[in-house]
Amino acid sequence: MDNTSIITQVANAKEEESVSSSHDKVSQSNGSLKKHRSRSLFSPFFCCFRNYNDYQVEPPPGNNKAHSLPPPPEENGSPPKPPVKFLLPEVSIADYGKNCVVIDLDETLVHSSFKVYVLKRPHVDEFLQRMGALFECVLFTASLAKYADPVADLLDQWGVFRTRLFRESCVFHRGNYVKDLSLLGRELSKVIIVDNSPASYIFHPENAVPVQSWFEDMTDTELLDLIPLFEGLSKEEDIYSQLQSLRNR
């Protein structure tokens, strides 16, 4: 194994999740205790405030329509819906007009060995640099941020990833963390997802470039072989026709 392929020592993401769950339970317990104490401290104040309001003089009955707020506007008889908050910020000037490629982390770009190391997939440096030149690149992983963010810091030395999205940005669907591309805030006809797990893009399989899961095979060339495909996709106004040809093959 080439030592240059090892980028960091890191705990396994699944173990981190169990530790995180224990800390969350303790935090919730402490939060409940603090909330109970705060309520006890301020309850006399709220009691007095309610008694004071009981003695307020009510306005005389009459037509108060002039002082009431107008009803919210309705569309087709339904109340207005709040605006959707997208996962990505507005496109930067540097990426304007580019297609967006969403790239997975574990078993796509790296492999994390239990409590030992994170190993880079062969040709990942060349792949990332080319993607950064051609696309608006987004890292989207179902891993926890406290594991994935430090790994991405060491992996992406060129600032290829404009945005990093983690588990909390996924949709939990039938036991899987799904990456819902419709929540990105980009035209779906210009979004491509690169992922080793079909469950991750089950909502948008027509936008996917599947890759084989990678663990420790240092002769693997899949990322290198994908570069010509992405060079073609970067010029497409609508990525669906070319991806359909790929699936047919």
C-alpha cells in the first residue's frame, strides 16, 4: 500500500454515530432539567402577568373590522405555502452556466478502515481536479459531518467542492439516507450524481453515474476512466439523453 494514499487516521463513521447518539441523549436529559428549573424560576412572574391581564378592560363590543388584519392570500382555495429552502446557495459567477455534479465520499472517493485510516481511491486527485474545472462540484455524503468534513479537508486540496452536504441534508426513506436532488435548488436536467450506492439516488436514477464500490484495490482505474464521460457531460444542455445511452450500454 502506498503511504501517499493514506490521508488521515479517523474513527469509523458508524462508531461515531453510536457515540453521537449517547451524547445526544445526555444533552436532551440535561436540557430537560434546565428547562424545568427555568420554568420554576419564572413561574411566579408569569402568574403575576396573567393576573394583571385579568384586570384589563375589554374594548366595547362593536364593529372592529377596520382594525383586524386582512386574511392571508389564497390560491385555488388553499393557504400560501412557505418558500422552499434549498440546500445549495445561489450559483457563483465562476460556476454560472456549468452543470452541477454531486459526488459521494465513502467507497466512491475513499475507503475508511475501522479505526485505522482513510485510503484514497487511485486517480482521485486527477478526477477531482478535472471535475472542479468542468462543473459546479458538491460533496454529498450520508456520513456524519464530524467524520466527513475533516476527511474532505485533507482530500480536497484545490477547493473543488463549492458546498459540502452531510447526513442531515439527506431524506430518510425506507431505512436509507437518500440524496434528494430536487432540494438542491438546481435544474435537474443539469445535475449529475456520482455514487456507489443506488439507494442514495433512488429518487433520481436518471441523473446517476453509478460507480463500483471501492475498498483497497490499488489497481482500480474507474475514476480515471470516467473523466472522458464527464468531459462530454459538461457540454450538455440536458444531461438525460447521454446518461440514458450510458444506462443502455
